[in-house]
Amino acid sequence: MVEQIIFSILFLLSFGFAVKNVRTIYQNIKLGKEWTPVSTFSERWKNVVIIALGQKKMFKKWLPAIFHLFIYVAFIFTQIELIEILLDGFTGSHRLFLPILGSFYIFLINFIEFLSVLALIATIIFLARRNLIQLPRLQSSDLNGWPKKDANIILLLEIMLVLFIFLMNSADVTLHQESYHFHLSGFLVPYLQHFNTPSLQVLERIGWWGHILVVFGFLTYLSYSKHLHIVFAFINTYFANTQPRGKIENMPAITEEVKSMLGISEGTGNAGSISDFGSNDVFNLSWKNLLDAYTCTECGRCTEVCPANLTGKKLSPRKIMMDIRDRADDVGKKLDMGSDAFCIDKNAPLSPANFNDGLSLFSVISPEELHACTTCNACVEACPVLINPLEPIIKMRRYEILTMSSGPADWVPLFNSLENNQAAWSLSVDRSAWTNDLSN
């Protein structure tokens, strides 16, 4: 009974803490502007099934994809055993599903153990790739500090999960050899047979409690980790835009102004304001841009194929997404503080509309990074969970040029020519002069 009480308290604490953190992340994502996906219901679910569930884009690199698949499939099937452990914890029972499923239960646990061994191998290989082989895309400067530690912590937790479950199963099988046997954990039985029953019961409890405590720790830690993509990958692929990747969203204010100049305006000619010209902070990015940032797996596939990055320029699409996520976290924390030090109007309460801490995305993302982007969409194509790093880059460049009246000096002649001649190159005659000959 004491174990059940302790278990229930720990479960409620970890689950409550996780819910609180997820709610915070949801509030941070909602700091972004409203956005409506341009896709049908069937297209969204097709993305979820093929991209998120089917891991289609992962297999552009087949070797890491296979190892990732080992962990992914093991994660899915081990939830069955985890559900049983949770129910055992609440009810005080032991292997609750065994009398219900019978021989199928033995098959299921054997299959889960087989997947767990594959996941263990894959996890060790992933640790080696990061720390021994030092794969270049996993060693770049934008991963220095916490991101590197985070990846290793998660991999070590996964190893602990597998080791504890095998300790639990092997001690349990040794205690109940007459009733059931699991093949892989059964290999440890000869080494445990010399232990007496109380010692085996202690080992089984160590394995059981060790596994569930790691699960609770993982649940609590998940919201601070890039492994939040375990959940967000499905949400992000559902809301992903299915339009052609080369299509760039128009700005309503600019579109209306051009229509007004051409005499084909459908409105008042003043559909937008200067605040609509691009984005300088999380408030004028869309909530989908912020969801992209929280979904980022930090795998670096986007940066690895970026032509600007490959030629030595400062741009890293992965860093852009990480900076946006970190800025959203920072703004969210300051809003939660409720301090009037961040209020634009000191007489009004602190809110997203009444917030200014003197910082913006330009505080962490330099113009040099933004200018290096060639808008080739290589990063968009490479992302395994349909994140679009190009969108915030375009929006920040628009803000810099249209709102701040800034930008690279090399671009000024182009802008002047577009404004004056409606062409990229300066022309000595009006661009439409050739049409005069059509009337002759």
C-alpha cells in the first residue's frame, strides 16, 4: 500500500509538472499572429501518416534512418509495457496483463525486448556519432552548450530505461521460471539463480522503480528538451502548408498599394499598416512559425544542405529556428513575471500588446545571416518534420528593408530600379515603350 501511495504521488507530481510546462509552451506559441493553413483536411492527415508516422523524409539518409526507426518503433511498442507498469503501480498488482492475454503476453514481451535491444544498439551508435565520430552537422557552434548536453542526456536516459527494464524482467523470470519465460532477459537467469528470493525481489523492485522513475524524469524533462518533437512532429506536419515550396506569402498592405497604383484596387488602398511589413519579433511571426521553432529536432539537416552555409557564410537555418524558440521562451518568462518594467504603457497591465524589453529577434539573429539566404528552399526540403526556416528569414528581411529602411548597400540599386522602372535593371527608356510600336 505504501508503494502505491508513493507511486501515485510521484505520478501526479511529474504529470502535473509536465502539463504546466506544456501549457507554458502553448502560451508561448500563441504569442504569434493568427495563421490559417492552406491545405485540406485529407492533405494534413496524409502528411501525418507519411511524414510523421511513416518517417518518409528521414530515409533520405538511410543509415541513420534505420537506427532512428529502431528507437521509434521500440518507443511505440514499449508504451504497452509502460501502461501495464502504470496500472500495476496504481493497483498494486503484478503483471496485470499476463492472465488476460495469456501466451500472447509472453510473445508481446519477447517482441518488446527484441525491439529494446535494437533501440539500445541504435542509442549507443548515436552517442558515438555525437561524441566519438563527431559528425560535422552535430558539432557546429550553434549547438555549443545546452543543446549538446541535452542530446546526450536524452540518449543516456534511453539506455537507462532499457537496462532497468531488463533487470526487472530477468529478476522476475528467475522468480517465476515455472510460470513464464522471456528469451532475451532469460539469458541473465543463470547469473541470478544463486540469489535467494528476497534478493531477487529487491532486484526486481530496483528494475521496476528505476524504470518508472526514469519515465517520470523524462516526462518532466521533455518540455525543456529538443525531444519535444516526439509530440510536436505530429502536430507540425498536420498544420504544414502543402502549397509549392517556392511560393512566398504576399503582404496584404503591399498588394493593395500596388493594385491602387495600377488602378485595380478592390479596397480602400490602405489595407495594412507599417506593422504588417515583415517581422522583427515573435509577436509578428505567425503561431505556425513559433510551432516550427518548438518542433525543431536540431538534427542539422537544414544547415547541412544550405548553400550559404556550405560556402562559409554565417547563415544556419537550424540556428534561426533555435533563436526564435529561445526568444519565445524569454518573452514568455518575462510576461509571466508581470513586471511593469517591460510595459510600454506603465499605466496598463503587462500583456503581449503592451510589452517591450528593448530586445527583438534582431538581437540574436544578425543581418549578415539574413542576407546570406538565397531563398533556394533547400532547408525546407531537407527538414524531416516539415519545418520552414525560410518563412521567418523572409519576414525579418522584409522588416529590415521596408520598416527599418535598411539592408545591404548592394541591394539598393535593385530596389530603386524596381520602384522606378518596374525592372531589376536600370533602363534608359520606359519599360513599356515597345508597346507603342504595336499600334502602327
